[in-house]
Amino acid sequence: HPINEDHMMLAINTSVYVTDALARAGVPGVREVAMPLDACGYGICVVSIKPATEGHADWVASAIWGTKMNIWCFKYVIVVDEDIDPWNMEQVNWSVVWRAKPSEDIKIWPRHKGSRLDPRVPPEEKGFQDRVLIDATRPYHWAPRDIWGADGVGKGIPLKFPPTSRPRSDTALRVNQRWSEFGIQPTSRYIGKPEGIFKRWWEDAEIIAARDLTIMP
């Protein structure tokens, strides 16, 4: 049903709870935890990390599903890289599509002890839920490839993952400054507004560099 005050309160409190639980479990590299309002503030948990080891996303999910709140929360856990804003589901969805390989990075744990309020679970199975982990981080074990150059195809420092295609910052700035001249109405809060995703994405690197949200070394 529509997002309301309860969802906001749950999202804030539960994100803090999970952040603390991950720190207590010794999970490194955690940048931020989000509980999207679209999932009532408790159904989906998105965690941004700086990957430090193979299986880092599994480590995150195991720690979350080992908490007391797991009995009714965290049906889905999505783990993203630190350049993704976990509260921005447009960015999270982009990461799931382009950084997760379904056959390797989506894992399902059937019949976990879980919420009795899940309407998808038949009455005779109430109290059990399937759990899903989506690892939407770049593959940690990949080696740098010359073709993925920092300065273009085959140019610059070899990267471990294809660089993200972004509009040039000066182009984005000019478009945003002149948007009112085009006579196009915004289609959403992210598309067609200066504060939208078009501007947000090219600012991400500066935003991430300026903030210090690491809770573990």
C-alpha cells in the first residue's frame, strides 16, 4: 500500500540496526545500509560495500540473516558497490542489471524461518519465507584487462571491469541550465529535473570521495 510514516520510521531504524549488526559481526568495507520505502522499510535491504574479499556479499547476507529481526525482515538482500547510492532504487536497479550475473550472483535460500505476514506464502506454510541474495557488485576475482582502459578502449590503465559510461559533466550542466527552454515537462523526479539522475550520476565520484561513511576498516 502507499508509503506512509510507518515505513519511514522502519526504514531509518532498521538501516541503523543492520549497520550496527554488520559492524558487530566484523564485516569490513560497509559504506551504507538502506531499507527502501517501496518495500515497507523492511522487506529489502540494500548494502553498499567496498569489496575486500571473494564472497563478500555472502558474508553481508549471512550476518543480516543471523539477526533477531530476520524473523520478519530482509526477504531480499541486495549488495552493491560503493559508487551506488543504496537509497536510490534507480541506481540499485541499474547495478542489478549490469553488475550481476543471474546464474552466479542471485542465490535463493528456501524455507527460512520468516514473516507470517508475507501474503505470497500459503496459510499452511506461514512462518517460513524464501530468502534472496543479489550480489550486484563487480566481480572481485577478475584481473585487469587492457581492453577496459581508463581512458577508453585499450587506452590508459587497464581496469578489472568495463568503465561506466557517463555524460560529460559540462554537457550535463549545460542541459540542466537550458532545460526550461526545451518545453519538455519532467517525467519523474529523476528524469527532466536538474536534481535528477542525469546530474546525480556524474557527481557521484565527487560525492563519494567527500564523504566518510566507512564503519569498518
